[in-house]
Amino acid sequence: MADLKFEIIQNIGTISESAKGRAKELNLISWNDREPKYDIRDWDSSHEKMGKGVTLTADELKSLRELLNDEEL
């Protein structure tokens, strides 16, 4: 399996933290030198180990925001 290259361009914020010290974060990340995308996933404190996540384009993130704004939480 090829190495996965990533660069966190901007840490937007932490959504939650687990008791084990992992943080679910929203970041703007460039994967394999591609155009940066918004990314939600769990990270360890050094940003070396990550969990599964979801990656969104700016348009997809805007659509998600609109859906959440319409939802009664």
C-alpha cells in the first residue's frame, strides 16, 4: 500500500474529545498534494495517527451547513 501524504492546512476546530485523548476535529487538509478539502475525523494529539473520517468539498460543507441550519437540534 502506498504511503498516504497529507498536510493539515488549517485546523478549524475540535468537535469533541474522547477519554483516550483522541480528538474529533474539523480541518482543511491536502491529501496527496491535491486541492485541500474539509475533513472530519479522529486524531491523536500529535496528528500522526488518525481514524476513519469524511472528506467534503467546500460546496458539500455548505450543503451540510444548510441541512443542519434547517434541523431542530
